[in-house]
Amino acid sequence: MAMVEAAPGQPRISNPRGLPLQSAFRTNPADNFTGYRSFKAGSFEFTRDEYFAHIRWPNGQHTMPVDAFLRALMRDVAWGFFYGTVNFDGVFGTTNYYGEVEMFAGAMNESFKAAKRDYIERFKSDQLMRIFKEMIGDWTNQGYDPFAAPMETGVPWGTKNGDNDPAVTRQRVTAKRMVGLPGDTPRRTDANGFPVNRMFADVPQDEPEVEVEPGFEHEVSAFNLFAYLSRSDVTWNPSVCSVVRESLFCPTSEEFILPVEHGNDRCEWFLQLSDELIWKIRDGSTGRDTATIVCRAGDICCMPSDIRHTGYSTKRSMLLVWENGSPRIPDLIREGKAPTVAVQF
């Protein structure tokens, strides 16, 4: 899976809380009744039964429906903990420090913090990622795909029944320059296993014709982004399709619900390419509702770095996410040297 990493030569990973690194990990044998293994990372313990995922830590515990937990865990794994905070729900999640990661319970929830029941531990990213990958592999049953829309997959319920390794080990698209360039991420076609999605049957599949001066064949290219997105086999998975220095275009197709509340550590631009998407915006540190944004084709919005958001899309839609991949931004924002919003009026 592609990891979001700090650029080489950047300063030491910030640790604003001064937390020690946890190094204790354990995978327990399968339960005699459910057939699922349980996992421990630091002081966090993870178990699942036929319907629920259970998370325990020294001063508390939390239960999530297992389908919601697996969809969130899948994104955290595939995105390499992503930019900033991945809230699985209003209680549990991770925050990326690009080489290290904090796992928390209640740290972004004002009720937990007011009761002093919030809890945080810090890990090396690659070590925590290993246990997360083991968990998503063991807890995903045959036929269930935590990356797919609900009507395109099986069910996660019940006792252990096989696995779906091809689904949970997909490689996230991370183009080095642009999709379709020689040696880079290829376009999607029927031949390489990407048929047009059922909701995008009306999307034209013609590709642009590019006439290139001799000697520039590897420098000039174009592709049909709408056709590319119409063949996406997953939802809510922004993949890097073009790169200009630290400017990343990460388009994606969206259906049903973004299974996490993403709290970015930098501003994030959204361009709605088709149909409609509803964003629910909450305060990043407390989880309080702050706004609802309805985006239709052609609308553009920017998410500040101090909020978190989740989205709803009834009909599969296309979204372009524009990220500034600079590793310097999070610390600049924490130090008050960069604003939390992209535009000030």
C-alpha cells in the first residue's frame, strides 16, 4: 500500500505531546467460536464478533458496527494513515505524523476530554501498519469488499468465512507524473480489469488525440479523466493521478458515505465533477456540527485545516481532490506560521 511520507531531508518528525513510542504488538490465536483473531497494539486491544468491532484501552472501551469499522480501517491502511487525522467515528482514530502515528480514543471528542477519559498512544507508522494490515486481512470475509459501495459487495457479518485478500491488498494509484505517461500508472480498460461502473454507463469513453512534435513523445500526453473515473472499482479513495511538484490532483468516485471523518492537517480543495455530494462539517477538535455543504457539478469548496468532514453521495459521483503535499505545512500551521484557511477576505 502507498504510504504518505515526509520528503527526504525534512526536519525530525514533530511530537507535540512528547509521547513515548509504543513497541508492544500481539496477534492472538483465533477465537474458538467466531474464528477471528484478536490484536493488540500498545495498550489498545481489538476484537470482533459476528456484528461488532470492540476496542479497549486502559481507561475505556468502544464498540462499532463491524462494517463501519472495516470500511474505515481499509482507508487508513490504503492511505497510509493519510493527511492529518482519520476519525473512524466520533471516538476512535489515528493522526499521521509521517513516519510516526498517534492512535487515540476520545481525543477529538469534547465529552471524553471533559471527563478526562481521552487516551493517546504513539507508534512508528510501519509497525502499526503491519498490525492494521493483519487485522483487515483476518476480519474481512470471503465476498466482502470494504472498499466497494454497499450494493457492489457481500456482507461482513457472521463468523469467520474465508478471506478477500485481492480486495484488501489493492494498490492505491499513485502516479509519479500523470496517468497514461510511458512507465507511469496506466489508463483503465476492460482488458486490464476495469469495466465501466454501472452508474457511469453514459460516460463517453473516447480519448483525446495528441499530436506531439518529434522528441517530445515522453513529455506531452492527455487522458479522459471522466472515462478513467467511470472505471473505478472502489469508492472514497482519492488516488494521485497527476503531480506538479507538491501539487497533487487526486480524483475519486463517491457513493454512499465517506466511511471516516477526515481531519486534514492542511487546507484541501474539492471540485465536484458530476452529480451531487453533501458534506457534513464538524469542528476538528470537539466534533461539534458546524456546517452542511451541498456541492453540485462545477461547485468548488475548500476545507480548512481545523475541521473534519464526511460526505454523502446518493448517486455515484466524481470528485477532484486537490492536495498540497508539502511536508512542511502541518508544523507551520501548528506553530501559527500558516493560516488554517486557504483564503482570507
